[in-house]
Amino acid sequence: MTQVIKTVGVCGAGGTMGAGIAIVAARAGFETVSYDLKQETLERAASQTAGFFGKSVERGKMSGVERDTVLARMSTTTDLGALAGCDLVIEAVFEELGIKQQLFRDLNGVCAEHTILASNTSTLSITEIASACGREDRVVGMHFCLPAQLMKLIEMSPGMNTSQQTFDTAWAFAEQAGQTPVKTQDKPGFILNALLVPFNNDVIRAVEAGVATPADIDAAIKTALGYKMGPCELLDLIGLDTQLRLCEAFYPVTLDVRSSAPPLLRRMVAAGHLGRKSGRGFFTYENKAMFGG
Amino acid sequence: MKYSIVKIGDSRSFADGDAFITGAVKEANVVIYLGAFLSPGSHQVDETKQAILIELDTECLGVHTGESAGEEGGNVIGFARYRNGDDPPADLVELVRQPHTAQSVIDAAREVFEGAGLQVVVSADQAGRIIDRLVRPKYNAALRFLDEGLASAKDMDLTCRLGLGYPDGPIERVERGDLARHYDITQSLFETYGTPGFAPARRAIVAHERKRRGKED
């Protein structure tokens, strides 16, 4: 049996992921309350959201009336107490266990008894995030993919204490929101990052071992496997510093050597070669356009 | 660029009758040994040729040429057209160079294959070259996750298609490419590198055992 979800709260809605999740919920007809610590980040996200829906109208994906109706369902707040009436609150705050645990404890204090708390974590344990929040049975993992408003996939993970009703309700919400949920165990990286993070490290090690140039590795992977983007290009997009953070989150938990940070990755981050964001990673970028390896 | 072909055995890169094979001439400065992996070292050493191209399977080029304390590399270059099991060959050719392979040899090989409309990349003579070195540990991990119950095969494949935009997922791909073949490749990689990621996954070991006992699925 599932609960009825009418109102959805999103914590960290001033960020890229949170704003995307809010779009997904509002577009599907749910009243959506966007929460963040700073009003200016919420205003920036609201402006980007209006721009996104504006483009949807231009492209004929929705009418102007529909856009206005969706935007009218969306509100913003810097007051956590404003999430009290939500049936489901999805957090997309900074990827740090202590921050997420504290947020869930605070939400437990303000939300209704039936409110389900969902975490968009990509690396942390749902069970650990839920621990000691006071409603461990009503916590579930819902990992959206970037950009959430375009990507259909959600990795759904029950924690050790998650009730079946909670999981089923969150799953039903995902489907109602037009997403494609897949079920995974509560393990580091779930499916996506558990496969991708070590693979990306293998790529970095291959570059370091002189197997091939980043350009040739990307060309090989795209041609042989049909990937849209080569792994070096993807790492530059993700950010080498982000990859390092992922390694540092995974390796101590899994002790899988493939998840440990390759020496070249550490050197690139120390040198400021972070990828697109710094203008140089495996490739160099000028005016945001990639021009060579 | 003109090239001649010597057929040692059946090629994994080009089927009989392929335009690349029919486009060969009788005598040329570039000589391609198809199916050379079936008989390592069987090519004719001829330093007057611009380039001698040896078709590889999973073995290193050094198996054919011999090695010399990092000084190896003459006019012989390895190549393999990537192929997942019995899928049609992809448009990728991995050229395999040795430390002292001349650039002119690489350029000649590149010209021959690019002339056939193929994408050419250059790899050092290391086990697994680019593709197998990178994808086989991922397939092993996916097979292990399946055993451990992380998710169903269908959901793992769907996740990779939807979340990463891959045309297929790791389980469907490795199974289509033949788990016993995956065993052969990963066993060879594991012998070389010795790291756990290359060790054949349990399901690959099972497939290998069944094949060995004549009980192919």
C-alpha cells in the first residue's frame, strides 16, 4: 500500500541538482517547495527554472498556460519549517554524511509524521544518513542523474530500516513524475557510480601507464562501444577534483583498489588541471570549446 | 596506399570477401598478415618493407617480434580490429607500437586503415591494449554485482543506458560477446597485471568450465 504524495519539498534547491529535481516534481503536477539556505541561490535557480520552461514553450513541448500553471506550483523558502506540510522531502545538499544526517534530524523535527525523507546521495549509505534521524523507516535513497530535468533514471535504494510502504510510495512517486526508477541495494555508488568511478580510474591509470593518449582512448571507446562521450572528455566535464572526492568517499569503504585515486589524478588536481571548469584537464579548453588533446 | 595480404589463418578483423581484402595487391611495400595470431612469429622478416602489419588477438606484439630490453621496434606493427565476441567488427583499429617503432611505420599503417574508412588509434604494446584493458574490469565488476544482488541484470543494463547514454549495458554486452571468451581475455590480463579487477568473474569461470566440458549454452 502506498501513501498519496501531493506536496514535495526539495532541500538544496538552489543548486543544479536540487533545482532539476524541483522541476521534475512541479512538471508532474506536485506542489513543490524549494528550500535552500540563501535566498539569492533560490532566486538564481528560480530564474533558471523559468528559462527552462520558457524554452519548453518555444520548442512546443508545453503551452504558455501550462508553463504558468507549473510555475505557480513552485514556491521557495529559506525556512525549513515551511516544509512541514510536505508528503515527501528530497534532499540534494552537499555530499557530506554529517550535513545530511543533521538535515534529516532537523526535518524530522518539523515534518508531519507521515512525511518521507529521500536522499539524492550518489555515494553515501542511505542507512547511515537515516541513522538516528528519528524516522529511519521513512527514509529512502532516490539518486537522480544530472541534469535531473532531462534524465529519466532514478536509482532507488532502501536503507536497512526502510519500510516497504516507504519504498513503494517513493517508487510510485518516481513513476508518477515520469521517471524510470531502478532498484539497487544500499551499497557505495549504487549501480552507476559503482561502475563508473573505478572505470574512470582505470582510464586515468592507462594514460599514466602510457598505453595511449587521452584523445586516442576517447576515440577508441566511442568507436568501439558507441559511447556518446569519451571517458577523458567525461572526466573533464565531471571535474578531476570531483573524481578525487568520489575516490576518497569510495575507497575507505570498499577497499577496492580500482576505486583508489590514481597518482596522476592527485597530481592533476594539485596542478589545478581540473577539467573544463579550470580550462585544462586531459584536454585544454578555450572559450569553453574543446580544441585538442 | 597499396598493401598486400598474407593469410595465415581466419581473420577476426576482416571476413573473406571483405572489400579490404579484395582491395589488396600482389606485391606492395606494406604487408598485412591476417590471422597471424594463430601462428605467432610466422611472418617474414623483411626490413626493406615500409611496414609489416601483424593481426593480433589478445597476445602482445612482442610475442611475434621478440623483445630487447625496451629497445624493440622495427618495421613491424600490430593491429586488431575491435570485435565483441561474434558481433560484426567495429570500425575501430587499435595499432600496437613498440617503444622504437618508427613514426613512418605507424603513419603507413594508419593510412591503410583510414583509407578503408576505419578509425585508427595507437596503443602501446601492453596487455589488453586500450579497450580490453578498460572494459574487462568493468564487466567483471558488473558480473560480481549481479552475484551479490546489487541489482538485477536488467536494471544494471538499463541504468547504464539511461544514466550514461550507453547503447547497451555491461551484462548484455559481455554475455553477447561470450562469457567464455571474456574468461580467456581476463585470464590473460590477470596473468599479466595480477590485480583483482582483471581476475575472471565467477560467471566467466563457469562459462569457461562448461565450454571446456563441451556443455556450451
